Amino acid sequence: MISKKWLYHITHYRNLHSIFAHGGLLANSLAKTKNIPYINIAHASIQSHRLTTFVPLPPYGTLHDYVPFYFAPRSPMLYAINKGHVEGYTGGQDEVVYLLSRTDIIHSSGLKYVFTNGHAIMAMTDFYNDLKDLNQIDWHIMRSIYWRDTEDDPDRKRRRQAEFLVYGFVPIHLLVAVAVKSSEWESKVKQIVLQYGYKGSVVIRPDWYF
């Protein structure tokens, strides 16, 4: 049986127009090739590192050749956004939405993917491309509300940032839902996605935010 684990991609809600207009999520390298404008909610320094971090398994390339998903909401990245610690971005976490898929859906689609047991740019992180190795993910910390490093376990934050990386492109029909913080944002996001005939759900998940 193929493992079914939820996957969480975060983006600014204004990026939904270009995502849906282009039929799905494009890897950073493809988006740049097509000169697609987008609102960046990521650390510039980390993105520069991802550009030069090579994936050691097929289909290889760099991290920018993949669409990244987390294995849990309330990521350290979203925490940094909420605290205003992302240089150049001041919109806050309310304007961030989740695009959801699942490991079995991606696998059954035939798309190529790899995944990690921690933050993908860190040297101690391992890469995998067989869903049988999903047991290498720390699911206890994925279910935890708090993921800060402690004296007893100084590696919690890295493990919480494990990634599922899909090569190149994730089409819209593989994105089963969009999640938002409140009913106000549900209304705004529905106005956008329904323009493109989106068949998935728009759901309210305040507990996925800080």
C-alpha cells in the first residue's frame, strides 16, 4: 500500500492568479525561465543557497528545480513570516495560503520526486526517493505544536523542516485543497480560484497559523 501523507506548500495568496493561470506550481527555476512575477515570502539568503544545493538522487538538479512541500503546517518558515523576520516581506502570515496535496497522489501521477528527513540545504540531511523510506521522517515532531530546539534535542527545528520535493511542476488537479486562516480569507481566495474552475476545496484552518 502506498503511504498517504499530507503535503503543505505555502505561498502568498496573490500568487494564486499566476499559479492557476499557468496550470499549477512551477519550480523556481522554471518560473524564472518564464519570467513569472510572484510575491516572495522566503529568505533571500536561503533561496540563494537552494539555487546551488544539488539533489544527490534522480532526477538530480538543484533544489530550485523542485516544487517544495512540507510534511506539516506551522513551519519555522511561517513562524519567521509571522514575526516579520523575512527581509523584503511585510504582509504577515494572514496573507499566506496553503496548497495541499498528498504523497500517494503525487506518486500515482507519475511525477518524479525526492524527499528529505530535514531542512534540505543542511549537510546532515538525508535524501530519499522511495515512499517506503517515509519512516525516516520524524512524525512525532510533525504532529507537535512546538518544534524549537532544546538542550536535550538540538535538532528539532531541522527535522521539522523535512521536505517533499516534486520535480519541475505540480498540476492544479493534484492540489486537493487550499487552506486559509479565516472566513475573510476563504472568501477572497474563493473569488480567485473559482475564476479558473478549481475543483478542490477552500478550507479554513486557523490552527495552522501562529
